[in-house]
Amino acid sequence: MNPIAFYKISYGLYVISSHKGDLLNGQIANTVNQVTAEPAQVAIAINHDNLTYEYIKESQVFSASVLSQDTPMPFIGQFGFKSGRVVNKFENIEYRIGQTGAPIALDNTVAFLEAKVVDSMNVGTHTIFVGEVMDTDILLDQEPLTYAYYHLVKGGKSPKNAPTYQKSQMEIEGVSVDSYKCQICGYVYDPKNGDPDAGIPSMTPFEELPEDWKCPICGAPKDKFDSTKEHRITA
């Protein structure tokens, strides 16, 4: 079985948010699907280990913010590679409280929806929540960020709790032999792409990155990166 085939399935990238009383949390997800039109219902898949799962299970509501193609990697890292048990995900983030009481992330959002849970199904590591949409709107006239673009252009990786996470991600496909992988979040710095969000042009070797350069996803310093060449040799 070739796990890379799963990347050919079309996905977007979203911030799924919920609340537990006055507490707010959100996470990155790529599984948001409309399942019916009348009434409008959507399905999301959330890992049982995630704090957002606990909040949705408690409040029975959630929101989904559709991210724009230009969303900076640090924003994705804030919601995708940090735990709400340790940091306030919504600190310095523009958001508003929706009709359901769930927070709606507004930064880098082309559209949003909020829903109340009407059904759920345990599928092992995840629960699929089906929600009836209570409100939705368009915020930006921009292209949404697809999961393929996130992987192939931005160089992003899947956190281990994502439904599409593949254990074989260490067998890096289509990146330069001089690439370096973050030990913390799995982000791969590929010299041929550089780091445009940080002003690093393409074809900049890892060794020539500024000493204060940090992982664009999780903020890890350079000494937390390993050469992918070593992993290729030992694979």
C-alpha cells in the first residue's frame, strides 16, 4: 500500500474551535465535509487526545474557519503544533464569539461556519462529529488553502494526531538531499523553497540561515533540526 495516495484526496485546512464554559480552544484540521444540504450539515474528525475534542464533547458546538492560501506558517503552528493545555491558542489572535458560543478565528480566514452537534461516531483514535450549521459567512475574497498546497508549496507536515498523519513521513518525498527536518513538529526546511514568510529566498542553504532563524511552524531554533540526508541513508 502506498500511503502517499492519501495525499491525492482533496482537503482544505481549517481552524476548528469550541469552548468549555469560558475556556476557548482551537486546532488545525483538514477534515471538514458538508454531508447534507437541507438541513446544512458538516462532519469533522477530531482526535481523542486533543483538548478541542474535550471541548466539543462538553459543549456540543464547534466552529470551522476556512484558512486562506496566504496563511503564514506561524499561525498554522499556533493552532496545529501547540497544546491548548499549555498555551492560550487565541492570544494575539483576532476572533469573535459566535451564536453557539464557540470562538471563530478571523485572522487569515476566507469563510467560517459554526454548528451544533447532532450526531457523532467513534472511529478509534478519532470521533466524527456531525453538526447542523447555524451560521456561516464569507470574510475574504481569497483562495482557500488546500492541504496539497500546504504540503507541496509551504512544506508543511501533519501533526501526529491528524487523521492523515503517516508514520512513513520520515521517508521524505520530493525534497532536496540538503533539507533539514525539525525534531519538534516535523517541518522540513528545503533550500530550494527557502522560507518566504521570514524573508529567506529560495536556494538558501540551511547552514547560511541566520542564527536566530526559527522553525516557521513551532518556533524551534536551528539546533533542533536534523539533516534528512542521514534519514535517507539509514532508511
